[in-house]
Amino acid sequence: MLCLVENRFLPRTAAFFDLDKTVIAKSSTLTFSKSFYQGGLINRRAVLRTAYAQFVFLAGGADHDQMERMREYLSALCKGWNVQQVKEIVAETLHELIDPIIYDEAATLIEEHHTAGRDVVIVSTSGAEVVEPIGELLGADRVVATRMVVGDDGCFTGEVEYYAYGPTKAEAIRALAVSEGYDLSRCYAYSDSATDVPMLESVGHPHAVNPDRALRREAALREWPILVFNRPVRLKQRLPTFSLPPRPALVAAAAVGAAAATAGLVWYTSRRRAAASV
């Protein structure tokens, strides 16, 4: 159990959560592949390929070269996607696809941090088009996610504006600490991947959640707590009085940031280098 409410005279604090396999049980981006297919954004072959990518992601067995090839494939795949259409597809299928795979343990931690007076920030390599509405669903105060360039025609160009991966996650956390007044020595962070070691070591209370082998070794060496989350549960089942935001609100949440990221770019990066280091 976390400590009681933060002393209001002390600097503000926050809890930073990676998303995929930390708060939810799967890759947030790849979970929407069937919906993108039904919306006409990808073909059947692409659905099968992303299904394989989801398997590799969950198994944690892809090496760096495999990850890089898949990144290139997905970033090319999303080029030309209409941003508004992506937002609408995510908003319309969010409850059906994401709500059932939220870890009960993660939801409990989010509640406890809020009760203790801490902000909750989702820091994910996945695209902002996907991460922002999930953050809204979870009640997060802020979201850091990858953003893709959007052309004048309202479509993704295939170029990356901001890449929330590895050391850049730590940089984003430090920037938030300055702008929001967080005392990082009293902040918390949670992740499953060794690629997030820079994020974890930037706070005073790092935690490895369902860690890959490389992060498990790192956590053991640094004596970081290791948590196991294995109970996905619908929020409404977990909290009978929990009220999901209406879909128009989720669409608005997805629209935050004019250059939001594509859902296809960044599925792979929570494992990039982790297998190589193993």
C-alpha cells in the first residue's frame, strides 16, 4: 500500500507508467489492427503480419534486426492514413478492445497514486493517436507518446516528429518535472522493458513490472522492486460505479496535439534492444 496523501507543503510528485505490458496486457497499437482493417486502412495481409508482430511482442523473442524491419514496415504502412479517420476508429473501438486488457493491479496503483496526491503520467512509445484516449480512459493526468508529422492534407507523412523511446522518455520526464514542479527523487516509475531503464533510473522509486529478462537482471542488480501483473479486468467489472467517458469526449481526447502520432509506427520499441542485450 502506498503512503497517505502527500504533504501539501512539499514539492509535487508523479507516477510515470509505461503502457504496453505494464498497464495493459498487449501492444496498444497492434490491438487495433483488426479495426484498422475494417476501416479500410490496411489489407488482410497486413492484419496477419501485425498478428504475428503481436505474438513476437508478447513472447519477447524478437531480435533488434527483426524489430527494425517491422518498424520500417509499419511506418511505411501508415503513410497516407487520414488522421481523423484513425482517431474515430480508435474512439469507436476503445472500450471493446482496451478495457478488457487493463491490468487490475495497474488500475489499483493508479488509484492509490491519485489518492496520495500524485499525478499519473502515461509515457509510451506507441502513437499519441492510441495512447491519448487510453490515458483518458485510465484517468491519467498527462500523456507522453510518439508523434508523427501530419501533412496539409490531414494525412500522416510517414515522418516522425517526436519519438518517445529510451532516453527520450527520461528527457520528457525531466521536462515535466521542470514545468510541473515534480520532485523526481520522490516520484515513481513502472515499466516492463530494459529500454526504459533511463526512465526508471530518473526517479526515486523505480519498479520493474512483468520485466523482460534484461530488465529483470538490471532490477536485481539495482535492488528495484519487481511486480507481477497478471489479472486483466474490465474497469466496469472492477468498479461497478465506474463511468466510462462518452465517445465524443474520447474523440476530443484523441485530438489533443495537432501532430498526433500514427498508430502503426511504434509497436515494437518496448522490446528494441532488450532481446539483443539478452
